[in-house]
Amino acid sequence: MPENSTSPQHVRTRFAPSPTGFIHLGNIRSALYPWAFARSRQGDFILRIEDTDLERSTQAAVDVILEGMAWLGLDHDEGPYYQMQRMARYKQVLAELQAAGHVYPCYMSVAELDALRERQMAAKQKPRYDGTWRPEPGKTLPPMPEGVLPVLRFRNPQDGVVAWDDKVKGRIEIRNDELDDLVIARPDGTPTYNFCVVVDDIDMRITHVIRGDDHVNNTPRQINIFRALGHEPPVYAHLPTVLNEQGEKMSKRNGAKPVTQYRDEGFLPDAMVNYLARLGWSHGDDEIFSRAQFLEWFDLDHLGRSAAQFDEAKLRWVNAQHLKAMDDAALAPLVAAQLKARGIEADERLPAICGLFKDRCDTTVALADWARAFYADVQPQPEDLAKHVTDTVKPAIATLAGKLAGVEWRADAIAAAIKETLAAHGLKMPQLAMPVRVLVMGTPQTPSLDAVLALCQREKVLARLSRA
């Protein structure tokens, strides 16, 4: 049953990255699922940049987020919103919470907090704030220290449980007495992460929060802030971690690459969406599917509960399937861009070249490697020349060159010239085809020789054969 079948609720999801480093595949999967859910339910997808970590946030990291999402086609309906531009709103809500008694100033210094934690750990207790400055009926608070700016703490409920039905993890319940009073504003008045997130989700009317399971511990605190503000929390789905090929959490420190690097390495956006979708979600045994099929099938009920492991070989296989299925005319501009990066300008032959070679390739870079031979000079390997371009076959190569000089430049006419040459010299196809391939394409293995030669320019073929 679709998640929104019990109410006419208009789905609104969000992706809220912190721009503290480049975005990698593990991060972007946390954008893919909320994007897909919004698109599959005719909802809205909001992009929010959580840039309150001023020391580590950079514009370069924001640019990679925007570039990576644009490349993958993860278009947003609203945003990007920047938290640093919303400070006045956060402070307004803080004042409202404080006026309602949900927030109080705490003057405990960092040194006092550290000493408290040490005593608790020595007593085998969970280290936590002990409520020293929490006002209660009949309680006398300590004298207010002079010259100390307080933090503001959220007055967390002390009894009952905070619970939610997670779309991935199932029912989760946390006792409120396990949660201490969270700092929601620093001494300079700057609000903290868990508070800003709740205000944003309320203001942006977020209905479903689909994010990494490293946020599970934040969720009970956020739910209590939602309720203090008079709002019910959204539906939560906490996604398991993406592991790298060594089985460690995917991260920059563990060698993860920026998403945009996969674009530069010749991966197709639809193939990346296909591969990433399967890193934590499934539709039966379907391995290869289009973007349209993914959006038709996607729901939150088939998200996996266990960590998914990145596998570059599998990614290359998925990309190869999408390359093979892609229309040659649509593929050609992507290969042209790879050629242009090498200083090579393609021409109208490129779609046909793509069609001839795409079954052999797993990226547009590999396809550009093949296409290069049609536009730039070719340098065969000395060992290939020695093995295939022997004195025995050189007369046949000369005969073929003579015939090719006068035929109509079409695959069937070229095939006839090859056949006549084989008959004249008593050779079998591989004995002539492999040396010709080495001279013309720089490798003994290519698709059908007549098709390859027909896409080459006659002058280049004759010039390359003359080197025999």
C-alpha cells in the first residue's frame, strides 16, 4: 500500500547535506531516495544546505553538491535554502520556546561539564548533563555567575517514551529519561543543528525525512522539539550505511571519490541512478532498469535494512548495459565531450562509431579510446606489428590498398575488395584482417573489418596501410 494512501497528504521530501567536503556516492544515495519518493508521488523535493559549521563549510563543497545533483538529474523544486541565511527565523522560534518555558539558560562552564562527566564515568554512569540549571517548582538555582554567557537548553520531557515507526528500522522507542537537556543555542546565541533541522522541516512542510542511519540518535530529540513547537514529526526512514569495497563506511577518509569524478570517468547518469538505487532498495530481482521504471516502482517499503557494499565491477557492468541500450545519437555528444577533453573534434561519423563499438565498452571513456583512432594518429605496438604485419602478408596488404583506392566507400564494396584480395593471395580472413586492423586501428581486435574501414576516411586508411 502506498505510504500516502491513508491521507491526501502532499509529499514533501528534502536532501540536507553539510558542505564540509565533497559529496560521494554514499551521500548522494541519501538524495536519490527522497528525490525518487517525491517524484513517484507527484510531490516536492527540497534542497537545503546545512552550512552552520562555519569552520568547515566551503563554497567549493556546495558547488560539487549542486554539480553532482545536476549531472544525475536529481532536480529540486525548491531551494537551495541555506541555514546561515535563516538565523533570524531560528532566533525568533528560540524566543517563542523560551517564552513558553521549553528552553532555559544554563551557566555550567565547559570545565564544570567535563568534571561532571568524569565523576559520572568513574561511577559507571552514562555521562550526561544533570539538570543543574533546569528550573523546577520549589527548586533553588545556583547563583548566576558574573560575566558568563549561558547556553540555552531544551527542556526535554522526563517521563514517558518518544517513539516512531521507522520505514526502514521498524518501531523505535526511547525512554525520555535516557535523554538529557540538549543545548539548542550556543553562548553567542547561534542555534545548534538539531534545533535548526526541526524549524526547517516545519517551515518547509517536510512530510518524509529519508536520511542516513547516523541520524537515528538525533531523531528522538528532534521529535520532542517538534512537539514542543506544536507540530507532529514527519515520517522517518533511516537508511543503512553504504560501505566501501573494504567493508568500511564510505567516506572521504576511506578513499571515496567525489560524485563528479564518475562523470569524468565516463559513467552515465541513468546508470549511476540505477546502480545507486540498488544499494539499499530492490524491485524483485530486477538489476537493470530505466529512470522511468525506477520512479514507477520506488517505495519506502522495499528499502533494505542491512548495509550495502559498493562494488566498482558491478557499477561498470551496470554502466555497460546502459551504454549498449542507449541510442547512438544520444551517446555521441557524451563521447564527443570525452574526445574534446583530449583536444579532438568529432564529426558526423561519431554516432555510427558509437553504434559499432559500444558493445565492447563499459564507459564513455573506453568508447572515446576506440573513437580516437578515427580522428587522431594511430601508433601500433611494435610487438603487434612484428606478430601480424609479416613479410608474408605485406603483398596482400598492398593489393588490398590498391583495390580500396578505387572502390565506392561503403561497407559492402570494401567487403568485396577484402574477399577478392583473400582469393588472389590464398589467405583466410584472420591472416589479412588482423594485420590491417593493427595498421589502421592500432589493435588486432575490432568489430567487423569492412564496417570499421567504412567509417574511416579513405585517405587515412591508405596512408596507414602504406606503412606496412
